[in-house]
Amino acid sequence: QLQLVESGGGLVQAGGSLTLSCAASGRTFSTYHTAWFRQAPGKEREFVAAWRWGVGGTYYGDSVKGRFTISRENAKNTVYLQMSSLKPEDTAVYYCAAQSGRIVFGLKVSDYVYWGQGTQVTVSS
């Protein structure tokens, strides 16, 4: 069983930066697709960024392209989400997610089986 724990959330002013971390335990993380999603109050969970195992490609939601960067450090079993030029509309609970690399890669919530508990990001205007 893979366990995921997010950290790094907090309060930041608009235009600022923040880096979220997702530490994995229980299994070797390197062979998993990994992704970040977010959910604002009253809204559905939204895709933010993903790293595809095998080809190593990265994917981003339209609202964060050019501002957010997903990266992985396999030696530390950790995936990161670097966020810059933050906007108030980025305010949400951010979730780390993972799925076995043997499963078809996807960008939907239903494509991921393993989830962290979430970390709150609040961007003030």
C-alpha cells in the first residue's frame, strides 16, 4: 500500500510563490504516475499537474500552465509542485495522487487510486 503525505501549504500574497511536497512511503514511488489536484470550496476536484511514468512527460491544467512546475526526486520518494505568480483563484486544498505505472496514464480524478490528505493553500489579494 502506498501512503502519500503532502506538506508546504500556507498563506501567501498574490504574486508570491510556494512549493508543495508529497512524500511517499510503503512502496517504491519511482514506478508510479503522480499528479496534483486541487479542490476549492463548493467546486469539483480539478487537475493541476501530472508526471507520467515511463516517458517522464509532464502535463498541466490550462489555468496553471507557465506558473506551476511538477518535479520528482525519486531518491527521496517525493514529488513537488512549485507554484509561482499565485492568484487568489489558486486558493484550494491541494492533493497529491498516484497510480501504478502499469495502469494507463490519465488526468482525471478517477485515474488515481492513492491520495494524500491534502494541504491548504490560501492566496490573499
